[in-house]
Amino acid sequence: MPSASSVEQVYADLDKIEQVDSVTGAVYRERAQDILATPSIALQLRKAIADRLCQINQLLMFKTVDGEDSY
């Protein structure tokens, strides 16, 4: 089960997702999904993660892909 500090780390990682490679970004998004699927985490925290994840996903829709990226 994710701890409060890991939730904070996931949020911080989402804030820097545009600065990392696509594989690392995918790991960050997967960790965020794990937070969202954990009902023992406060709803307010899950909503904050969900909002940030939604923003990130919208940004990624407009990203130009190259090589083996699959966005």
C-alpha cells in the first residue's frame, strides 16, 4: 500500500514528467494509476493525482513522437 510520502513523490514525479524519457514517464503514470486504485488513500489526494495525471495525458496527446515512442 502506498504511503503518504510515496503519494507526494508520485505527484512530484508527475510535475517533472516532461523532463524524463518516455519509459520513465510511463512508469510515473503507472505509479499514479496505482494511487488512484488504492481506496485507503484519502480521496482529496487521489483527486489531486487524477487531475495532474489528466493534465499530463492531455499534454502528451500533443507531443510529437519519434523513434519507438508509442504516445
